[in-house]
Amino acid sequence: SATQRNATGADGCLFHGAGEPSMAPNGCPVSPQAAAFDPFDRPYQLDPAEALRWSREQEPVFYSPKLGYWVVSRYDDIKAIFRDNLTFSPSIALEKITPASDEALAVLKRYDYGMNRTLVNEDEPAHMARRRELLEAFSPEALEAHAPMVRRLVREKLDAIIDRGQADLVAEMFWEVPLTVALHFLGVPEEDMEQLRRFSVAHTLNTWGRPSPEQQVEVAEGVGKFWQYSGEVLRKMQARPEGHGWMYDMIEKNRHKPDVVTDNYLHSMMMAIIVAAHETTALATANAFRQLLSRPAVWAELCDNPALIPAAAEECLRHAGSVVAWRRIATREVEVGGVTIPEGGKILMVTASGNHDPAHFENPDELDIYRDNAVDHLTFGYGSHQCMGKNLGRMEMRIFLEEFTRRLPHLELEEQEFTFLPNTSFRGPEALWVRWDPAQNPERRDPAVRSAQRDFPVGAPSRQDIAREMVVAKVQTAAEGVLQIALEDPHGRRVPEWSPGSHVDLIVGNYVRKYSLCGEVDDPYWLQVAVLREEAGRGGSAWIHEHLKPGMPLRLRGPKNHFRLDESADRYVLIAGGIGITPIIAMADRLKRLGKPFELHYAGRSRASMAFIERLERDHGETLRLYPKAEGVRLDLASLLAEPRAGTLLYACGPERLLAALEAGTNHWPEGSLRVEHFTAEGALLDPKHEHAFEVELTDSELVVEVAADRTLLQALRAAGVDVPSDCEEGLCGSCQVEVVDGDIDHRDKVLTAAERAGQDRLMSCCSRAKSKRLKLAL
Ligand code: HEM
Ligand code: FES
């Protein structure tokens, strides 16, 4: 039943009081909210994710009688549908969501309209055979070659308005540049741009809109002309086969493999791809500028630190994507999120809603340009049909942002009412008015600003660049060999919020290391870490000890938390060894505030080498036990752990030796009682001399990827265009986890428990490998 998660009333009726309940095709009654849902109403048009919040929370799969579709709103359910393109066929992806009137059909017939299969709505096995033939144009090298053209187009448009002080960016450039880029990429002559733009709007309304009966005829005229125009352009191009571009690749394949790249495909694709490659990117760019400019502090951060631009563009694609819903049809009766969808059931996956699902994205409604799993968004779809042009779209958005943040950092959003073309799937403002003071344009003072461009590599954002610029506020000695460092925002803004157990990655030259935050959790202006000088280390800590001074800039990633305090236990034992006290201190503060009973055990070489003793004695005197080895006081783990205690969680941080002893000593405790944080990952780094190459078969994208002996699985996946989030890249954090369908795994991480490893159903792609020659992954 579509509503089985809801409680049934005393009379057995799920929705009594709702009048005559409507029925879904499977006989289930439809809830009032589901019955009222209409994607052409204002709430969905203004903010589809918000309009479906009720569904995400209460009824994640429901039948919409007004639409005749099953609507799916949660991340995991949507991804599961994208994954299985046999059960959930994409054949209706470009079908008219509002059936055409007879008059409209007559108009289309007059134009001999025959739009049929392209890629996005083609079933297997035809689809993959075709897609594989046409992949080359999207390789990083091939795309890189288009960057100068994109840059030139954006510059020309910006030059034209830079002294004006006010503009509607949509009208001035956001649609025209992506359209020009698309035509160039395709090899289509750049003519009749205005007309093509009108054609695209007609196509969007025709496919995803609800035109009124009068509009139907007008829209059909536009679509019919677009169809004819596409045919003419195609014939012209076929007559000149020496041209370059993706359409020429198709024409060439059509000549040699007409059964794979068919004639009708060519004509249909010619029309569909112009829209796919242009409208999507134009709207995504407009959405991104709107999101960023309406948060001036975030915009300022991008202007100060342009390395963040790829991450910001990605987060905007998640937060306010240009494609907000996509379609599939069930080829058999199937269950989705506990609801049975009948064979032939049409499905609308509201990807914008999945992108705001708190089960997958922390604080999903916040625009957080430092988010480390933004690439998991569903705006490009997922699986074997995932957008082929995603890296071209990303490139365009990044170049727009880079040019504007550098040349017009003082750009502001005008007060305005936003309007949207009414449709289910493509979303972005029809105009975006901005203003600025041309007298403040940086290039008037320094002409070099105009050309000082920064380029970004093709592909998903690199985690290396997602760094915050901070300034050292204070440096003081916390113990022998331990420096306590307070960091603040360079502009005096509040620092990001964090929770006990969080750390930051400090970036010092090529050296990156995790340091737990050890200040007060609610300190709004300082992030504090304690750095132990490690003589045997890679030199970063020594540099920090010798050179770090107040006022110096310092880059960091985070805060992030891979050592989260589960606040639901009855009692806690906190154990710290040496500098491992840093995350533990914040946990002790938090437990005290919650009023939860806990013990705090802190071992070290000598009192003089143990940081924060005074503060701990002051704040946690009753619970603190100190074990300075120099005084002959030893932490007796055997007796501490002898009796397993139900309802008690142990949190520990310290040297690997201590953690290993704890792991061994808690074998007889309930599974999951011990939570530890590792700070180093010996053995996780790659030594090609001792590795073998292997293959991974990706079941969702239907690809086979080679992993050479000198590459990590994560690197190989990225090179094949598969975006997997990552963070630590040394097996410590868990963010690069992928599901394993089959094969023997050589686990190298420090994240999975013994029981999870034994399950052989997941691995950390940044470090783990195959024991044998092949693994099968659900990617
Ligand atoms: C497919 C979105 C830019 C070419 C798709 C799909 C979505 C999408 C949602 C369907 C995915 C699925 O069924 O899993 C976007 C967005 C873009 C963008 C949001 C910009 C921000 C582009 C560009 C191009 C392009 C610039 C071309 C150069 C394609 C193609 C497919 C596709 C060829 C069909 C792939 C297949 O079915 O195998 N896109 N797209 N897209 N897109 Fe994009
Ligand atoms: Fe952290 Fe792989 S990226 S475990």
C-alpha cells in the first residue's frame, strides 16, 4: 500500500475525514497530501525540495492522482531506481508529461515530427552499445580542449556589461554562452541562436510542462519547427563530414555501425542534445549565482579563496539543481520504499528532494560549500544513464564563477521576484538581476585583474582545494613539546560549528595532518588544536613548532567529525593516551553538560608532557584519573576492561599501541562498545612494488575499469568519470565506501569493524584492493 507507514484509524480507513478518498491504481487509498500534490502549483515551482518535505518525512513514495505518476522523494529510493534500469526503464524520460491535444497532434504530424529514442530514453542493450561508442568526446583531455573557448565567450559577455552597473545575467549571457558552447561541442553551426532558444523553451514545455489547450498548439508549432530545423542542420552536416564535434562522431558511427547509431537516433538526438547540453547548464548557472549572491558571506569567501569554486558549484548543483525530477516506468510489479508499484507504473523521481534528504546529507537545507559529499547529489542522475556531459556543465559553471568573483567581487543581487517556466523537471529563474558599482571594479585600479585567470582540472571537485583560509590568533605552550594554537577567521567572522570528536586537517606546504579540536565547543571565534612535536614525523609538526606565529595565515579543511559521540548510552569510559587527550576533552565537556556519568582515564609519559592537566582538574576533577608513567602510575587495562558493562560506551584516542590493546581487551564486550580514533594509517599507502593490478566491474554504470598496481581504486574510478566522495584518502574516515557485490576484498582501512569486514559487502575505495583479479562493485 502506498500508505502503509501511516497509522490506520479505528474504522480501518487511513484517511477518514478526507471525504471520498481517491485510489491509486493498486487499489490503495491516497492520502490527502498526495491527492493535493500538483507539481504545476506554485510551491513546487518555487522550491521542489521544500514542497516535498512532507513526503520525505512521512510518505516517501506516493501515487499522485493529478499527475498519474508515482512520486519518489527519498535519496536511497531514487538511487535504487536509477541503479536498476531494467526494472525501471528510462523509455518515458522524454515523453510528454501532459498528453497532447488532437489539434497539437495534428500540428506535429504536419511537421512529420518523429522524435523517438536518443540515449537518455533508450533501453538496454541498445543504450550501452551506443553510449560506449560515443564516450570519447567526454574524456578529460577532449573536454580540456574546450576550456579556452568557454573562457573567451564568458569574457566577451562580461566585457560588454562590466561598466554598466546593472544587468539581467540570464538575458545577457547565462543562456547564450551555454548554447554557443553546446553548438561548438556538437559541431553545429552557430546560427539562429534566438530561434534555437525559443525552440528549446517549446521543447521543455512540450515534454515537462502543462500547456493550456491554446498553448498546446503554439508549443506544437515550436516543437515541429525545431524538429524540421534539426533535420536540416543534420543534412547539412552530413554533407560536410570533415567537420569536428560530437555530432560528427555520431554521423561517423552512423555510417559504420548503422545498427548501433541509427538514422532515427541521429535526428532525435540532434534535437534533444541541444536542449540537454544548453538549458541544463544555463539554468544551473543561474541557480548557482542566485544561491551564492543571496548569501554575501559565502560569496565573499569564494572571492577570497577561488580554489573553492569547484566545490561551491557542486554544492549549488545539490542545493538547487537545474534538473529537479526525472522519470522511469516500472517494467514489472516492484516494491520501492515499502510501496508496491504495479507493472507499467510511471515514476517521477524528485531528485531535488533526494538532494535534501537528511539521511544522506548532513544539514541538507544549508548551502555548505565545504560539504565533503556534495558530489553524491542526483542532479546528473545516476548509473548507466548518468549525464555524459556533467564535466562540460561543471566547467562552464566554474568559469562563470571564476570570472565574476575575480572581476566583480562587489556584485550584489537585486531585490526581485523570481519566475520559472512552469514544468516538472527543468528549473532556474527566468531572469537574474544584479547590480554593482563600476567605480569599484578592481580592474580599474589594476588592469591585470582582467586576465588573471585560474583554471580547474576537469572532473569532480578535488578535495585538496576545499580548504578554509584562517589566521593564527594565539600560540602557547600547553606541555613539553605541545603547542596549543587558536585559529580565527581572517575577517573576524564566526568560525564554523563543530561537535565533540571533530577534527580539522591543517595544510602546511605538502603536509596535511588531522588535529582534533580541543577548545570549547561553543566558542564562536576560535578553533583550537594542540600540536605535538614529532621528531620522527614528516616534518610538518616541527615546522609548526618553529615557525608558526600569531597573524600568520593557515589553511585547513573541516571541521569534520569521524569520531562522533553517541549521546544515547547510559554511561561512558573515556580513555586518552598522550596527545590523544584532545578529542576526549571536548567529549568530557559535553558529557558533563548532558549530566551523563563517565570516567576519564588519561595516561602519559610525565605530568610535564601531558597537556591540559590544569583545565581537566578544574573542570573534571571528580572523574579524572591520571597515569603519569614517570611516577610509576600505570593504566591497568586488564582490570578496567575485565567486566563487560552493558549500556557503557568506551571512547579512546592515543598511540596505536594503546588502541590495539583496547581492541584486544574488549573482545568480550558487546559489539560496538569501543569507539576509537586513529590518527595514522600505516599500511594504507600504496607501494606499487607489492601490489597487483586488478579489474572492477561496475554493475550500475555497466563499465569495467582497470586498476593498475600504482593506482588506488578511487583514482581509477575517478579517471573513468565515476564520482566517489572521499576525504582522508588513507582509510581513516569512511567517506569513500562503496558496496561490493562479489569478489575477495583486501581490506586496508581502519574504519570497518571485524564483523563488517567479514561481511565482504563493502570496502574503502581509497586504500582497499582486490585479493584476486576482479571485484564487482555496485557503482
Ligand atoms: C543525461 C542533467 C549538462 C549530455 C542527463 C540526465 C540528467 C542530466 C538528469 C539523465 C541522467 C539519468 O538518467 O541517470 C544535466 C545537468 C547538466 C547537464 C544538470 C548541467 C548542469 C549536459 C551537457 C551535455 C549533456 C553539457 C552535453 C554535452 C547528456 C547526455 C545524457 C545526459 C548525452 C544521456 C546519457 C545517457 O542516457 O546515457 N543529464 N546535464 N548534459 N546528459 Fe546531461
Ligand atoms: Fe577516508 Fe577513504 S577517503 S576512508
